[in-house]
Amino acid sequence: MSQSEARAGLAALWMIGAIVSFSAMAIAGREAGLTLDTFEIMAYRSLVGVIIVVSLLTVSGKWHQVSSTRLGVHAVRNLFHFTGQNLWFLAVTLVPLAQVFALEFTSPLWVIILSPLLLGEALSRRRMFAAGIGFAGILIVARPSPETLNLGILAAASCAIFFALTAILTKRLTRHETTASILFWLTAMQLVMGLLAAGWDGGMALPDATTLPWLVLIGIAGLTAHFCLTTALSLAPASVVVPVDFARLPAIAILGMVIYGEALDVWVLSGAAIICIANYLNIIAKRPPETLEN
């Protein structure tokens, strides 16, 4: 086995960890949503995240990597992520989990559209073609009509846009900031946002013995999912890693069927397949020509 094949295999294992983490967060979010609103879930999730990140920074002695020179960019990025994550948690309580994940997969397609405006990247014909195919998949998944369009569908579709904005600003931050700095300000700022949003009406529900484990799981799974994804991308190209991530959709569809009795909707699965194909075409379109010929 060559070194590249070994790294690809290791990346696939890390992606399995990401799939498990994202799926666990969706199920925990739905369960916690039975007693808490999304702002409260985000506040407690961020509290767990702060405790974990601060502990890791202290134990590893990496506090020097946390920078405060770009707090404005961090604040805007985290506001986008906070909004997108709230919409995501709302969606998982209202519509089938497979439908939420399918619409969430459109986030890279929104990056195609928004990157020329925010990063000055070129929009090639191949990427425009990939985006067009992807948005056709969105129409199949959502099937917008007075009967099918609801708050859950709108929330799931909207969260993808905010996740795309988050990804774009993350790309800007990684040019100058360490992962430790980005994670610290992510959890710290979103804790403040969550507390302010959850307490705007003068009250904030406390988790009971049933809800608390779900909140802890959300906090841990949120961090491990992104850590596994980032690690996988550091080991292998996106063209290898992302197709493994597509397994997240059938996995959550099966979990939704087994745990919540959600039907396997052929329209959702078909539209999701088209969205996944569009994402892969986008990855290929971004590779240099000489790579495509090999």
C-alpha cells in the first residue's frame, strides 16, 4: 500500500468519526428541542464548548496561539454561524432529518455564488454548471409549493447560506489565525450570543436530568465533528474526503427511520444525490488541469 493510499484510508476513518458526530448532534438537538428553544440549546452547547476548548488550551499550553487582532472578523463569522446553527437546530425539530441534511449539503454551492463577491475568486463555467445542477437538486428536495413549503424547510435551506458565509470568513481567518484561536473565539462569542438571545425575554430554562446529557452530547459532537473533518482534509484531498461525507445522508435517513419512524422519501434521496453530484463536480472544477489529466 502506497503512502497516499494509507493517508486516504486514514482520512476515511476520520470522516466516519465526523459522520457519527454530525448524526449524534442532529438526534441530540431534536431531543433537547423538546424542552429548550434553539437559543438555549446554543447557549448550553457553547458553554460545553468553552469548557472543553479552555481545558485543552491550558493543558497543551497553547494560549499564545489565541489572537485578539481580528475580533471584528471573528464576531461577524460567529454571528453568521450562530444564526445558521440556530436555524439548523430548528429544522431538525420540524422536518425529517434526511431532508435537513440534504439541504445542508447545498452550503458549498452557496460558497460558489458568494466567493466572487466576498473573496474575489473567479466563477468558472464549470463551477456555474455545478451550482446549477445543485440548485435543481434543491428544488427536488424541497418541492416548493403551498402544501410542502413550511418553516422547517425554510430553516434548513437558510442555514446552508449562513454556513456558506461562515466557511468563506473562516477561509479568510485561516490565512492569519490558528485553529486554536478560531475555536476559542467561536465558543466564547457564541456563548455570549446564546445567553443574550436566550435571556431576551427575561428568563432562561435550565436543563433537567433528561435534557442535560443531550446538551453535553451536542457540545462534544459539535467540536469532534469539525475536528474529524479538518483532520481528514489535512490527510487527503477534498476529492477523496467529501464523497465519504456524502454517506452522512443515507446514515441519517436510516437513523431517522429506525428512531423516529421517518419514511425514506424517494424525492429527498434523489434530490440529495443530485446535490452530492454537484458538490463533487465543484471539487473537480477547482482542481488544476494537470491533476484532471492524471
